[in-house]
Amino acid sequence: MSATLVSNLGWYPASWRSHPARQMPAYADAASVRAIEARLEAAAPVIHVEDAARLRDLTAELAAGRGFLLQGGDCAESFDDPVAEQVAGIVGLFDAMTDRLRANVDGPLVEVARIAGQFAKPRSANDETHEGLTLQAYRGDIINGISFDALARRPDPQRMIRAHMQSVGTAASLAAARGSGSPIFTSHEALLLPYEEPLTRRDGAGRWWATSGHMLWLGDRTRQVDSAHVEYLRGIENVVGVKCGPTINADELLRLIDRLDPLARPGKLMLIGRFGAKKIGDLLPALLRATRDRPVLWAIDPMHGNTSMSGKRKVRRLPDILAEIDAFFAISKAEGVHAGGVHLEMSALDVTECIGGRGPASVDELEKNWLTACDPRLNRAQAIDLAAHVAALLA
Ligand code: PEP
Ligand code: CO
């Protein structure tokens, strides 16, 4: 008798419910949440499982030390986004960036957008106060509304239906835009588990896939080994990203890897460092050493560790972003680990959200065209220049 190896023993799509779940909205009416979940269970998948499987084949190559991942898009999508324009914009931006990168990439250049499901946001504070009024924090359009009034800020489960519909449309436009050419895959943070669970579907071989996006990632605030989010992600076949912030240590990361991918399947896990330019030098080497014999892919998110505050504005500076990328390449080289990709927050528009380069020169200029629903993004020119910078590091 041969034993079949299963990676997700004891797992089922709802098994996260018996684990502590952080960053989840408190819906007022449990019955209406259940009704929405039932509708999502009957709804069309956002992506095709075959495409999610294709992405895993590609990340397996990256984990073997060939090729490069370009991942990027909005911090948060919005229900107000004009979808056709948005998709055309991001496709054009990926085209321009991959033009800069391609000649210097040995192996597949894998394109993954933060799109068609990037609607839920983890927050550092549960509420927000303005002029004496305290309301729940905005948690992304899939949960509540961004405007500062009590009704908008109340979590509304109906928003999951709207997010699903917009995601289906966005994913279809994205697939159509590239046709049979090199695809742009979709990704988002797997944060809102009542949305993810009903979109989890079985393939012909009995394996479970998230059909809300090709790749899902675990946020830095929800990566406790016993968390509901880790429990959900350990059961699906999709490529899973793990955001690794400054508070993770090598032991914790190894336990997380063992939990999420006990069979050590090449390219299954994408570790995404986000330490900040000042900290990466102290923190990344030990993590690279600890994971050296794991078939994982290492990438860098140079955005989230390089954020400071100026009043109520989040501030990010291009020199810090580039410095963290430079350090990532240098450390990877020194440790003999493949520098496998970058994970960015970027817009195809001429926004003024990050300081430096072909963007605003100072904090005073951030107001000019600040459009993000959450964190500051690179504008089009900054993103293209960053791609040229990375291309030089790859040469
Ligand atoms: C994000 O990618 O938008 C995000 C919230 O990242 P992190 O979990 O790394 O803070
Ligand atoms: Co963000």
C-alpha cells in the first residue's frame, strides 16, 4: 500500500474558523454574512485554476534560481476605479517596465499585478479620530467605505458581492488585454477569509484552489503561525506569498514555512521581505541562511518598510526604496541566494504620492495629485525608472 502525501492534513476551506483571526471586521448581522457567503459559493471563480497552476510552474523556475518576478499595483483597489482604464493603464505600465528588464533576465520574467481582488486592508489602528469624532478605520472597499461618516465605516457584507463582481470584470479584461501572449497574473492579500472561503474550489484531482486570484499572500500583521490566515493558506494549491517584516526571526519563518508547505514544493512559497532600507542589512542575511535549503523564492517589497508619517500623510521616498532594493541584491549575492523579484505599490497615473526622482520634490507637493485609497504608490515615471535601476542590478 502506498501512502499518498498530502500537504494539508486536517484542513478544509472553513478550518480557519477555529483559529484566532486578526484584522477581521466585526459584522453586525451574522445571518446576512452567511447569506452572502452562500451567494459567493455559487458565484463564478475570478480566475481559472489552470492559470494558477501555470503560475506555480513559473515560480518553481524562479525558486530554482532562474528568472525574475515583477509584482505590483495599487495598495488598495477601489469601487470607484474605472476598470477598463485601470486595466489598460496597468498593462501599459507592465509593458514599459518589462521592456526595461527583459534583456537582463535569464529565464522567465513573471508578471503579477496587485489587482482583481486587492480590496481588503490590514490596519495598525482599529479606529480613526477627526475633530473629536471616533469611527472604525477604513479597511478597504470590500469591508467598509473610505468616507469619514458612521454609516460608510460600518462593515457591510454586501460589499463582498460588489468586490467579486468588479474582480471578475477586471480579471477578464486583464486576460483579454494580453490575449495568448505572456499573461499578467492576479494577486491580493488573503485577508478577508469569509470572502476567500466560498471561492475555494476543488479541481478534478481533489485539490483545493483559491479562485479569487492566481496568487495570494499572507500579510505581515496576520502571519502568526497559529493564525486563521495561515490556516486558510496552508490548504490551497496556489502560490502563496509571505510578507516578512522586521519582527520575524529565522525560527518563526521556518515554522511558518513548515506549516504552509510541509512537502517543500518548489516555488510554492514566495518570501517577500519588507524591512526598510535601514534594517534590511541586519535582518535579511540570517533569514536567507535559514531558508537556503528550502525551495522558496525570495523577493523584496521596498515600499512597506520605508513609510514614515508627516502629520496624517504617509511619506515614502524613492531613494529609500531604491536603497532597500540595492541592499536586497547585494545581500542575496553575498549569501548565494537568487534575488528573485520585486513587489511594488505603483500606479500607471502621474500621481504625486512618493517623493523623489520624477515625482514630487517634497512633502508640500504630495497634495497635487494624491489619489491612493491607502498607501503611497510610485507614479508611472518613477516605476519605469525603478525598473531600469533593477535591470542594471540584474546585468
Ligand atoms: C500591503 O502589501 O499592502 C501590506 C499591507 O503589506 P504588509 O502586510 O507587508 O504590511
Ligand atoms: Co500597502
